[in-house]
Amino acid sequence: MSEKSLDKRPLNRTKPLIIAGPCSVESKEQLFSTLEGLPLAKLDYVRGGIWKPRTRPGSFEGMGEAAFEWIEEAKSVFNIKFATEVATAEHVEIALKNDVSMVWIGARTTVNPFNVQEIADALKGVKIPVFVKNPINPELALWKGAIERFVKNGIEQLGAIHRGFQTFQPSKYRNTPFWQIAMEFKSEFPNIPMICDPSHMGGKRALIGELSQRALDLDYDGLMIETHFDPDNALSDSQQQLTPANFTILLDQLILREHAFNDESIINQLEIIREQIDQADREILEAIATRLSLVEKIGDYKKENNVAIFQISRWKEILQSRSEWAKSLNLDPEFIRELYRHIHQQSVRIQTSVFNSDKASKTND
């Protein structure tokens, strides 16, 4: 699927797009009490889970189709547009029958191309917005592939939701942001709107504000935030839902950024700095090229002397010394360690190629 075909399908929206509401629609009382406290005039959609995919059985899995009776009444009383998650073709059928205004595909669904295709087929020809959350695992290809399935089925109002990724690495977040994956998605599909779900990303109320601002700082198109009139007693995701009052405070505190510079003098100064960055990048790449040519020489010595490619003591020495150098240069040591992991992977590939060169030569002979 080419980027150009996706560029023809932007979602008409205001910026930022704001979606808020309970994780799950639990009862009429819960829904109405939450809506009564929300600044509905500032919302584009009210969200609410009807079906809740849970990791383990026995947890609250949503009220199902019965919840639409309360939602229909709420739409009439509060004049709202309602959005919900769909995970099967049957969910799509029920949601459309009940006139939902927007649907999204959850992270557990995005990870399975078969499920995505069934939902895309069920939504074929539908004119409402369809948003796709990133898959649970940090894999950009699955996210892109899900978007492309909806494009092929003629869904014109497409969007993406960044809700973070599960990882075995220690993190203060429920789902680690891995912002660079979302940035790569935005770079490839610039006209696909992306919103952030800081509730699922953070997993804690205290993190929602900083994550929301970070998303806006990165020029995201909006936010989807879970709210509940009594979050501590919510039947699902109680720790990551804001009260309507705190949600209103959060909205008022968020700082919106300009999409680009407008002042000509600032633009000119920016170009000067960017030229300096380009020169610095050129020097960095030249240094990496020099380093990798030295790695190839090391590979030759190891091969000639029958020494293994990977030497753990040397690798530990590199990680420790480069982290110390980073600190002395006021650089983030973790960033430098991650950078050197990539450099080391390439170094191993180069030395492996050196070791295999004779085999290739003999095969050709």
C-alpha cells in the first residue's frame, strides 16, 4: 500500500480531537453521572466500552448489547456522539445497528491480521471514523498492515491511536510509549491522524497529564482519556480513570503548540541551526564508517587466529566506558547504551560476514 493512497483519506477533524468517557459503560447511573460532570462542549466524542477483552477469565467483560439502551438515552439527553471498541464482525454489526458515531480497533485485535480483516470486511462502505490502536507488541508492521486493510476496503475516515506497548523492560508506565515507533508511523502516513491514549499508556492517573502534554508537544492530533464519576470503584481500569472534574482541569492546563514556525526571522535562524545539525550528522556518519572499517579489521584478526566473534568481556567494557563518557558530556547514558547496542549488532554482522567469506569463495569455486 503506497503512502499516496493513504494521503487521499484524511479525517476531517478539529485539532485537537478530544474523546473522553468511562472505560466501560457499567450502568445508566454510572454513564449519566459521568456525563453530567464532563465539559461536553469540548468533546468530539464520548467513549465507552461495551465489550471488554480481558487478559484472564472472570474479570468484568462489559455489559454487552444491553448497554446501548442507556447509551441511546444518553445521546438524546446530552446530545453526544458515542464511540466504542469493536473486536469482532458481530460487534461491528451491533454497533452500527445502534448508530455509533465512531469505532476503534483495540491493541489485542490489531495484533491478529485475521481479526482485522474480518472487521474491515464488516465495515466496508461505512462512513464513520475508524481508529486503529497500535498492537500490544512494539511492531510497526502490524500497525501499518491493519491500517492498510481498512484502506483497501474503502474506509475513508481513518485514524491511529497510540496507547503504548507491552515490554519486559522495567517501566513506570503500564504500556511503554516507545514514541519513536509512533513517530515512524506518522512519518510514513502523515495524513493519517494520530491521537494518544494516555490512560492505557500510563496506567495511573498521575501520569495522564504528562503523557497528554508530551503527545501534544509531538504534534499529535488529539487525546482519548478515560473518565469515571467514581474511578476508585470502577469495574475495569480503576487506577487510570480521571474524575470529570480532574479531566476538566487537565484540559485547561494543556498547552497547544503551533504546527510550524511563522516568523520569517525565526525561520531563517532555524535554517542556520539545521545546517549545523546536517554538518554534525555528516561527521557522525563518517565516524561510524571509520569505526566499522576498524571492526572489519578486527574480524580479520579473529578469523586468522581462530577467535570467537562475540567476546562478552569486551562488550561489557564498551557499555561501561561509553556510559561514563556520556555522563561527562551531559548525554543520557541509557540513550548511548541503546545506540551502542545497534552499533554492536552491526559490528557482529560485519565480522560474521568476514568469517563466512571463505565459505562463499569455496562455494563459487
